[in-house]
Amino acid sequence: MLSGSLSLFLFELAAIIFAAKLGGEVCERYLKQPAVLGELAMGMIIGPYALGSLPIPGLGPLFPMVAQQAGSAAVAPVSTELYFIAQIAVIILLFSAGLGTDFGQFFRFAGPGLAIAAGGVVVSFVLGATAAVVFGLASSFSAPGALFTGAILSATSTGVTARMLRDLGKLGTPEGITTLAADVIDDVMGILVLTVVLGISLGGLQVSQVSINIGKAIGVWIGITVIGIFIAKYIARFAIAFKVVGAAISIALAIALFTGGLAEEFGLATVIGAYSIGLALSNTQLANVLARPIDTLHHVFVPIFFVVIGMLVNFQAVGGVVYYGLAISALAIIGKLLGCGIPSLAVGFNFQGSARIGFGLVPRGEVNLIIASIGLTRGIIPQELFGIAVMAVMITIIVTPVILSAVYRRGGEGQRARAVQGGKNVFPL
């Protein structure tokens, strides 16, 4: 029994890695689009809702449908093993993104990132809740359906955004750094919104408990970041001191997994912990030592995450709510463009830079699907609304790389004012 389960898992993993590279190659070589689109498309094709459900002689379905259990945080109808591998992949992605971020520039743009994130969350939440009422998915703005629709649209996918900026080579630009700073803050805000919405939906708002949960989430995030910054140089010295080949990357990965697990344990997304510790280590010599090995890990593991995300598409659930899904997906895009684009103009970016930031924060992903899954498994929202959430995630993920790539290709400065002092770029905000 155990041997059979292992062989199936290995076959699944082999198929996912091969499919990811095949889809990425087609997109980059022939369609001139980011590889992430091909990875998502291949996930949709080989997943349990499509070809993966077809039996293979002597083996059965390669990706059999896995029933979700009530209260489960898993958002994909795939095996627990695959889901966990995908989560490890996104931890690697955000840890490497943190390592590749300019430490000083990140904190320079953290203030603008907070304003941009807040604008995107508020506008997206209001548009989502309003749409739910207008389309008859909820009876009032305070109804669970409206609250969860707003919450589902509020957060941005840090994993997708980081991957797109990395593929475009824009992680180190002012727009890229601001986008990622806003993205991390956005994820924290998304979790806080879920805390409030869940409290209201499950029998009334208990202000004291919600306040405790919000304070705990913010405290854990700040704690991981601040402690990480203070101990980063000691971690770097410790890891570099090892003479065993591969020790540095192994120790760094262990720390990334630990901080990701710590964030998850306290109700935050794993990516927040991984990015925070990566950012802390970016200002040390360890970042240079890890550059090549983390890049290798990235190319092997990260595509797995996007293939699994593609497997989430339930064509049957989406099929019954196509028009609602298209409308809410459009609002999801508009919500971030307006909510993030306008504050970007206010903090010193021009229309070009604001468009880059706004589109960079459009993709929805793992956090949104977790929010939708919690609402579904607890009986708060119907399957149709979950289908709409999946549709919005997929449309924003598919549309954004194409537009964002075009916006960056136009070139030009993204800020209204840029000066050079002492040979260094100065970005006055």
C-alpha cells in the first residue's frame, strides 16, 4: 500500500515537472510570454478536473480527485503530498525574492508600499462586496456572501507577483521593490480582513477576540522581520563557517522553512515568514553565497507551485457562473489598478510607474483561494461563489503577465523625479 502510494506520488511529481518545463518552453520560445503562463496552462490540462482524471492502464488516474475535508486549509483537489510540495516551492520562491531585494531600498519604499497596499485592499473589498449584492449573491453588505467576496478579492498573490517581476528582471527597480513591499503588506492585511469577516460570519463580531487575532498577526510579522534583521549577520557567519559542501544553502533553506512554518502557525501565510527572513539575510554576505544554489532550487521547485495552482480550476463549478465570474474578475483588476495606482501617483510615481505597480498587484492566488476554501468548507459560502473565486484567480493570473510585460517593455522612468547624487541613484518620495 505504502509502496503503491509512493510510486503514484513520484509519477505525479515527474509529470508536473516535465509539464511545467514543456509549457514554459512553449510560452517563452513561441508565444514570447512569461513561462508562468505555460505552467498554469499545463496544470489546467493535466489536473484532476481534466486529463488527470482519465485512467491509465495498469495505474488508474494519474491525478485522482481528492475530496477535501471540512475545515481543511488545502485549496487543491490533489494529494496532501503534492499540496505540501507546492507550499515548499512557494516558500523557496519568496525566500529567494527576499534575498534578491535591495535591503535599503525596500525600507525606503516600505512607507509608500503601505499606502499602496491599503488602497488596494480597501477598494477591492468594497467592489467585491458591492458586486455580490448587485448580482444577487448576497442579500446585504453585511451578509457572509458579500463579506467573503470582498475578502477574496482583497489580497494579492505574493508568489505570482514575485515570479513575474523576477522573470522580467525588475525585482530591483523602484517599481518592483515597491510592488513587492506592498504585496507582503497586502497579504498581512488580507489575513486581517479574513479574521474580521470570519468573526462576523460565525455568529457576530467578538471585538476582543478579533482585536487579539489582529494584534497577534501584526506582532508575529514584525517580530520575524525585526528579529531576523538583528540575527542575520550571526546566521550568515554560522552558515558560511561550515566546510561541508552545500551547508550554506541547506541551513538557509531550513531557516526559511522554519520561519514559514512559524508564520503559518500564527495564522499568517507561509510566504510572509519566508520573504521576511530572506529580506533580513539580503544585507549579508550569505546572500552572495546563496545566489547560484538558490537559483537552481528555484528553477526546479517553483514551477511545481504554478502547475498545482492550475490544477485548481474546476471547469464544472466555473461553467455555471461564467458571467458573474467575468464581471467580478474585471472588478478584481479594476480594484487593484485604482486602489494601488492612485496612491502610487500620490507617493511620487508617474503614470508609467503607477501602471506597473497597479498591474503588478492585480494577480490573485494562494491566499485568496485559502480564504475561499475556508468559507466553503465551513458552509459560509456556496460552491458557486467558490467557483467565481477560482475564476477570478485564474483570469488575473493569466491576464497580468501579458499586460505587465508590455508595460515594462515600454521603458522609461517610473517616477516623477529622479536625481543622481554622489554616483548613486536617489529616489525622492
